[in-house]
Amino acid sequence: MMSAAASGITGSLMPRPRFTCGCSTVIWLGYNFVVNSKHLNTLELPKILERVANYCSFTPSAELVRALTPATDPVEVRRRLAETTQARAALEANDNLTVGGAHDVRGAVVHAARGGLLEPQELLDIRDTLVSGKNVQRMLSRMAGLYPDLSAITNAIEPRNELVDEISRCIDEKGEVRDSASPALGDIRRRVRAVHDRLMQKLQRIVADGNSSTYLQEAIITQRGGRYVIPVKSDFKGRIPGLIHDQSASGLTLFIEPLATLELNNEWRELQLAEAREVQRVLSQLSGLVSTDGDAIIRTVEALAQFDLALAKAKYADATRAVCTTIIDTKGGAAGRVINLQQARHPLLNPLSVVPIDVTLDEATRILVITGPNTGGKTVALKTIGLLSVMGQCGLHVPAESAAYPIFDNVLADIGDEQSIEQSLSTFSAHLTNLVSFLDHVNAGSLALLDELGAGTDPSEGAALARAILEYLLKTNAFCMIATHYPELKAWAYMTEGAANASVAFDTETLRPLYKLSIGLPGRSNAFAIAQRLGLSLDILAQAQSYIDSNDARAEDMLAEIARIQRQLESAREATHRAQHEAERNADRIRARLGAMDDERKALLSEAREDALREVEALRAEVRRLRARIISAGGTLENVRALEKEVDTLQAAPPLPPLQETERRREPPPGKRPIQANDVVRVRSLGAEGIVGAITGDEADVQIGRLRTRVKLSDLERTRHARSSQEEERTEQYQMADKPASPGIELDLRGLTGEEGVTRLENHLDQAARAGLPFVRVIHGKGTGALRRAIRTAIKDNPLVKSFETGQEGEGGDGVTVVKLEGKG
């Protein structure tokens, strides 16, 4: 057996080293960094990668996912993130984008390169993999401008069409070598079938022979050792001459190959062996072709794996509602921030219950001291910050509304209780041992995450040790986030430039953590509040509080008051945002309603104008007809002249103004004199023009199209002066009929019985329809629902009603019904 090198296989064909979380350091091919895998395990990155691997379509891409480690080169990190972004866009445009049909054929290729013989199914897997690569490359080539990074991956695919065609020609979809694979194989198989048929015919004659049937156990033909035999009763073994190949377990049956078929059986078996040799020759030839194209096949598998890796990252990002991390430098970049997370969620927690956190550190802050009660979310906050940073550097999108990070050279974590009985390590010793293992490696490009720094020993000594460690870390210019209960560290963070406090919120009423991280405000342990809520004696609590230094007590009270005010401000801000959102929704609904009213008004104007034109034309036609009748009847000249004068008068009437004139733009407002009757005004609140009618006090009747309404004078803006008498006469000439006064667009029926409500409703709808109102808002309240049902039943049966709907949220909901009327009353 030849070696891989001797067979011409290059190093790229050999399996890549797998990422092993148990080793002390990991060096991943293609990137220049060294990562302590223990810290990645602490941050639970392998669990995230396993979830991403579940979205992969075949083994090589899943191996790439599990081998992912954070890159430190900004160009490489941005390329990885761009791959994920482009893959998400490509999947959104074509959800059928996949490497379906691809297989991990690297082992088969190496076996062929070493002179091994490939099985038909292995050859089909190679063919399907190459076809999958060709399909992916063809799809991406059409979208290279949109997805350049994905196209760069698929450009490495080498389909090898000749090999694909040859495998398809020689092997069918069932994994059988085709007769047409070679002329010799086709000839052998034809001869095999012919000899087999002759053999079967001869055996059938022996079985069907009446003399022989007495000796047979069953009238069947079977096989033993690859040769055809018949079952003969052991008592008659000499009656049918032949070779005994086997006997039954009971010994009552002998399986005999008759001498009459011996030569045919030999010939058939020889042809079968010849067929097997020819099939092996064909497979050997195909295996040689695979060996020749081995490098190209391996490169195709690797390219497909990289492409499937991008798709898996995209699918995971979509499943977790993730965003692309913005990479910024350690000086804060254009945004003046080094770390900025908004609504960040830990990806391993239940997305329906996890509480998002916001973290913003400017370029001057290097250390964040997080304090607060136990189970308040300090450790989750540390893990979320660390995990999202390494996810981004792996090219994964992170679950947040927005995320901006620098690129860290290493992420170092001391989180969790690592005490060991076997190694005689206490909690304090375990934490300190872990800390000492990496403290000397911390630099300006590090992110250090320390949970309960200095805990597990004497509080005063632990606090002093923790402070000294933080001062050391501050000198390294590394980013450091710690969780602690020591009040001394709160004061240190407050007094030290480059450090800041943060806290996790806690509800003292329910004794439940709120899991919210607040930057800039130190937390409280809430020990006394928790003890009181749990029923500890007030005398004991008072005694305990007396032991607290008065300055510390005042500081704690001030912190509690600040926290209370901050919660009130947050609640007020949230209420303001909700109110603003609701106001915007209401404004949108009003604009939509006014837009519908304006459309109906324009339709009514157009319809009225068309009616007027039709009636005038009908009148003129009638006059012409009457004139013709008078002349034909021999009417007097005076009658004809009188009639012609009337016709001339009608024909001389000024033409109707076009609809565009009615809807023409407003003229600049005239002088500042008070609004008078017949002025053309604009109703600011409605954004519509109308004509002023009667003025009473500070209100005026305004005719807007066919709608008459009462409006405050302060809501009116004059666009043209009062119309002249000539304009009045022209208006009266074209007015088709006087419309009754509007009953109003709102009808309040609350407190009435169903019968009373229906009566008032029908009268109101009648008046509204004749006044030309487009809709009426009927208020019937919710109550028991009896009045609402009666009202809506009456509405359904009313011929004036075009449609109706329940009031929207800002209009009264189920307590209101909005009735839309037909076009004309």
C-alpha cells in the first residue's frame, strides 16, 4: 500500500487537527492567535458552537464549527462577520440555498490515492458532492456582486464535470455498475443471462417430470454454495444422479445438483466470476480517476464546508434574533465607545424569560465593578459580556439589539466555584490559583472577567487583596469587569479614575432579582430588607443596624434613595415612550380617517358635478325637442322666438367649474380682518377647505363639501375673501338641492333601552345620510352587550349603511360602532 505522499496527495487532503477543549492552549490553522481553552469553556462557547453545528448539513462543516476560536486580526474578524451577514441575506432571498447532497468523501479520496478500490456507493457520494459544489457555485456566481465573501468561498469549488459524467455513465442510482460501463461487461452479462435461462429451463423440466416428483421433498429450485440444486428425499438419493451440496438439519432432505445440469452450472459460475472481474476493473478505473482529481475533490469538500459553515452561522443568527457586531478599536472609534451593548441576551438562557442588559463603557473606563445581591444576575452579566465578545470574534452574530466591541487578544475568565476536594483547594484557593495562572498574561488587549474577586476568606483581607489586584489590572490598561459584595470596592471604583460602578436591580417587596444592569450606580446587598421580609425579629434587625457605621448607613440610605429615584425615572421614561407611541398610533389612525373622508368628499364633488352636467344636458335636449315640435306643429313666430330666448338663456349660463378648480391650491391669505360669512377658510385640525356660514360667538358653521360642521374660529384660516353676489348666484345656480343641517358625526345611546336606541339610531342615520355625512360614530357602551347587539342588528338591516366596524383602541373599542354610510342621502 503506497503512502499519501507517494500517491501524490498533498497535505491539504489530510484531515485537519480537531479543536480539543481539554488542552491548555489551542492554535487553529490559518489564524495567528493562542487561546486558553479553559476560559472558552468557562464562557460556554463550546455549547454555542454545538448549537451552531446542529444547523450544518454535513460532517466537515460541523467540524469547522466546533473548531472555531476567536480571531484577533480585525480584517479576519470582519470577513467572518461579513460571511454571516451575506449568508443571512442570501437565505432570505433564496431559502433553498444549501449544500444538500454533499458528503465527507475525504477518506474515500485518500483511500483511492493510496491505490484502494472504491465501492460504487463511495463513487456516487463523490459524484453527488461534486454536483452539489457545481450547483452552489452556479447560484453564487449570479449574485457575486451581492455576496462577494460567499462567492470567494465558492470560487474554490472545482466541479470536475468529466469525472461526474464518467461515474454517472458507469454506475446507476442503485449503486450497481451499468452494463454499458464497458463493452466486455455488457457481453458477459448477456451470456450470463442466456446460460442462466438454459439452466433454469433444464432444472424446471427435471422438477416437472412425473417420475422425478416422487423423489423430491418439494418441487422447487434453490441454491447452495452459489450453485443451483433441487431438494431430494434422503431415501431416494440415488434415484436422481448428481452432486450432494448440502442437507437439511433433520437429515431428511438432500440438496443435489443433477448431473444433467452440471456443465451449465459450471458455465454460469465461470461467467459470474468473469463479470465480477470486469466490474472490479471498472471500479478500479474510476478509483484511478478519483485519485487523479483527488486534490480538486478535497478542495471542493473544504469549500463546501466553509460555505455550509456560513449558512449554519446565518441560520443560528436568525433563530436567536441576533445582530452583527460592530468592530471598533480600543480607543473608542468614531462612536467614542469601546464596549456598547444594547438589549444583550445570554444565548443559552430561555429567550422568552431572559432579561436583556445594556452595557456602555467609554474609552476612559477600563474597570467595571458590579455589585448587588446574590442571584441578582451579576454572574450572568459577566458571562453575557464575555461570551458575546468571543462569539463576535468567531464570526457569529450576537443576540442583542446592537453590539459594538473592540477586538480582544484574549478573554480571561474566573467565574464559578472551582473548589476541589481531591486537590485540597478551597473556594478562595481555587479562585486564586486560576487568577495566578493568567494574571501575568493580562495586557491592554485583554478582557478579564472576575466573579467574587477576593471572596472565601477574611472579608477585610479579601477586600484588600481584591483592591490590589484591580489596581494592578488598571495599570495594564486591560478591560476588566468584576462581580463583588465588598463595599470597599464600591468606594474604590467611585474614587478611581478609569473605574466605574454598576449594580443589578432587586425587588425588596417580592424578594426577586430583576436581572437589570445599571451602569454608574453601585448596588446594595439588601440583607436587612431581605431579613425583614423573611420575618426576622425587628429587635434583632435594629440591633444589627446599630453595628453598622453611621456613615456607611447614610451612604446605604442615599444609595437606596438614588436607586428609587432612578427606578421612578425609568418608569416615567417608559410611560412617556408608551404614551408617545400611542399618540403616534392615534395620529396615524386620524390621518387615515381624514384621508378617507377627503377621498369621499372628492368622490361626492365629482358625482355632483357629473349629475349637474347630465341634468343640464337633458334639459337642453328637451328644449330642442320642444322647439322642433312647435315648428312642426306650425306654432306662431312669437312662441318660437320665446322658446329660442329661453334656450339662449340656458346656453349662455356659465359653465360648471372643473373639479380641479374646486380642488385648486389655496391662495395666500388676504388681510387680517375678521372671518366673515361666505369666506373660504381652511380648518386646521382637519386639513380641509370649507365655506363659512353663520357665525355665533367664537364658533362658526363651516360647509366642507356636503358636510356641515361647527368649528372654533381659532381653528380657521381664511384663504379667500367673502364671495361676491355674482359668485353666490352662480353657486345657487349649480346647487342641486338644499341639504338639511348635519346631525353630527357622533351619537351617544348609552343609558337607553334597545328599542329607544334603535329608534334614535334610525332617525340619526336618516338625517346623516341626507346631510351627506360619510360616517357616524355610535356610542353604546360595553355593559351587558344587549344594547350593542340591538344596535348592530338594526345597522345590518338599514339600507343607508354601507358597512360598519368596531371602534379602534383609541376610539372606545367594543363600546363604539363606526357606521359608514352610502355615498348619497
